[in-house]
Amino acid sequence: MSHDRTPITVTLPEGVRCAIALTYDTDMAAGYAPDGICHGRTMPQLKDYMLRLCATAEEHCVRLHFFQICNGLEPTEDVGYLREIIDRGHDLDSHTYSHQPLNIDDLDVLDFELRRANELLAERLGHTSTVLRGPGGYAGGLRGHAANQRVILDNGFRWVSCEYNFRVTPASYMEAISGPAQEVCYAYNSGLVELPIMSLTDRNFFDSLMCVDRAACDAWRQELGHRALPDGRAKAPWTREDALERWIEYNLATAEFACEHRLLWVAAWHPYTHLVHDPHNRTLPALLEWASERDDVVVCTLRDAAQWLEPA
Ligand SMILES: [Zn+2]
């Protein structure tokens, strides 16, 4: 207990060998922004892409899980796409109000970030968030941040997903396929439960590991960042040529590993990153087709996964 990390057993449903919790953080990411600001005011083209992801999932009887930055739910903003996502049976939860890290020192800021997001979800969508995705991801999660854990619990969350530990290089990233065996779920001393991000994020993969031309990325960001991308656009100009093939290969290998070792795998992706790097939506169908060929593999949401954890 003193380490703020009590392991929790994941009990998958009867007959399920492996569960893949597919989550998408709906950021207009700062790394793509001309002004360097990350926010939740989703551009129309990205709303369409999110609904396309939902349609792909529905073809496979799968529900997706979106974590929304809730400043995109202010009264001036259109939330019809989020209402549609909920109505179509997918899960939606909080990614804070304005993408502040959960391990922030100022607890008043943290409380505002969570409370205002909850208010907007209730007012605009009649929706209650129960699982919280932490912006950015932190090595060690919230261990040693007891007061932050308390603020999160007091805002109605029992589950948080914010730990992210991967430190890989372009030469070593395939070693990260064993993440689901190492980044396991646990309870903090406060009783808050952590479901870590268990594989490389798409942002980390495409925009760091596969980046071979930082100047091209900077130029793209100034010209096209947070703006509608032209139809028929070529691949993002800063990644190596085969980045998307490698991303799909990495994720299928992680799925194989999780299946072999009978694990829960929590993946954290971003619709915007996939719009930029996978405009024709190849990754999600590839993973869902892999899963649908195996009748003991389920693709689920993080809310589903939370139900399979022993109570802390
Ligand atoms: Zn985020």
C-alpha cells in the first residue's frame, strides 16, 4: 500500500481470452496547432472522421470510447456529433475542460477542470462521466499525488487512465508490444483505480518516432494545422514513407501479444492524428478484422474494462 500501487486482478468475461479497450482522445492537439494550443473545439472534418470511425466499429458490432476536452461543449459550440456518438451506443467520457495535466500542483485548477467539464457534459448532453483520461500521460501516473487523487474522486470519478511510461526509440519501438503485460491496472491508496495506457500512442508514434523532417511538420502546422485538409491529400509530409504500415503492424503485434498472454490491452489513440496520418481509415478496420477472426477476443471500451476489475 505504501507505494500507492495495489495491483488489481482483471477478470475477463467467460470465454474471453483477450480484451482490447479502444479509446480515442478527441484533442485538436497542440502539436498540430499554429498557435500551440490544444483544445476540444473539433473542426467539422474531424467530426466527420469520428463518425466514420463509429461506422467502422458498428460494422464489427464494436463500441468505441471517446475522451472529450469539454471546452468544446461550451454553449456556443455544436455538440450534435457527440450526441449522435452517444445515441449510437459508443462511450464518451471526460478528458478535462482544457487539457490540464492531472498531476498539476494547483488543486483549484484541477477541481475547476473536472467540475466544469462535468457541468458541460450534463448541460449539453445529459451525460455523466465516470472514467477520466488524463491529458498528456505521466510516468508513474498519480502515485504520490494523494491530494490530486482526492479531487478526482470528489468529482465523481472512480477510474482514471493517465499513466504512460513508454520510452522507446525508432529502432526499439517493437519492444513496446509487451506493454499490456507490464502496464497493469492498480489501485492508488485513495481507492482511485488506474487503467494505464498500455501501448504507444499514435501521437508518440507518428509525430515523434516516425518523424524524419521536423521542419516539414512545422511548415504543415502553420499552413494546415487545425484547418480542413484538402481532399485527396498526400500523407503527412514529416513521417517516414512507411509510417502507417508500421503503425498497423505494431498494433497487430500488440494484439497478438495480448491474445497470447490473455491480457487486457488499453490503447489510446486520437481521431485527429489518424485523420492526418491515416486519412483513408485503414488502422481501425485492420485491427477489428483481426479481432473478428477470433471468437475469444473482444474489443471493448474502458468503461467495460473497469467492470472487470476487482473492486479496490
Ligand atoms: Zn489529450
